Amino acid sequence: MTTSQEQHLLRELLTEDDIARFSSPGVGPWQGSWPSDTRYDPELLAEGDRRNVGDNYRYWSMEAIRADLATRAVPLQVAIQNWEHDFNIGSIVRTANAFGVAGVHIVGRHRWNRRGAMVTDRYLEVHHHVDEAALATWVTAAGLALIGVDNLPGSVPLEITKLPERCCLVFGSEGAGLTDAMVTTCEQLVAITQYGSTRSINAGAAAAIAMYHWSLQWR
């Protein structure tokens, strides 16, 4: 077995929690008297916290973290079309968690590659929709504007666009981009201006840029 094959096998055997622990060593057992705050998890206090969370959430239970994030969530949501088993979906979910969005929507296949999310999906509201129409119905009911992010004809440059405060940014699968059905449901299309020779940038990178652009305008 070659080195690359061994590395691939190791990735397949590792759980999402294993990967998170390797990337974020965390802290050991709590030193001194335990805090009385009910947000702290007794098991984590006793054994240490190796999760992929910020220092302000060390030793907190998952439920306590979710509850705190919900109180501070911004009126931004993101959606990803899932027609392929795309690693970028996990990356987009992780970025959505980092920017404190209110929810993530997976459109299409219910199963998606969670490894890139580094277990951050556990702290977010993750919704599933069978198709583009189902997402559009949910977004309309929530009073959000559906904004497509793709370098398609009719797209306007993201950097000169004032995004709605209450909106859902939707991204297509890597390579394929947004489907025609999704484009027709979008209120507006925006594109990230590029200056090199490549036709498009990575979907995960595009999502990070778009969420940061919204944050610059509304946070």
C-alpha cells in the first residue's frame, strides 16, 4: 500500500470528532473548583475539552453553545445545492458557523460530506429541502431575499452590491454551479470579480467571501 493510499484509508477511518481533535488540541481537565454555572458540562470539566470550539466556549455543553449562538445569530442564512458528494459543503457549513449565521440549508440529497464541517454543524440549524422550489417556499415564508452567488450572465459584481440584511445566499455544487431552476427562483444574482485566468473559484472560498461581504455591510 502506498503512502497516499494509507493516508486515504486513515481519513476514512477517522470520525469527525477525531479530525476536530487533531486540528484543535483543546484543554485538559478543569483545574481547581468547578464553576457552578449550569452551562458547563461535568464530563468536559472532568476529562478536558478537545472540541473545535473557541476559548469562550470551553467546557460548555453543546446545548448551551447552541442556545448562546442562537441569541446572537444574524439575519443571514446560506444554502448549498447538493447534487454531488461535495467536500465544499462541509467547508461552507464551517464558515457559516464562524460568521454566526442563523441557519444553513442543504438542497437536494439529504446526505452530505460532513468532514469539512469539523463538527460545527452540531451548533447550527441545518435544514434540508428536496428541491429548489422547497427552498424558495421556506425563504419566502421567512421573509428573506434569495440571492444567488455565481458568475453567470446577468450577475452583478458582489463588491459593488448592497446585499439585503435579511437574505439567504445560495451556492451551487462545485463545478456545476447553480441550476437553472435555482437561478429562476433567485431575486438577484451576484458574482465575485476575478482577475486571473481561471473560470471560477472554489465554492467554499466563494461562500466565505460572500459571507464576509455581508458582514462588512451589516455587522
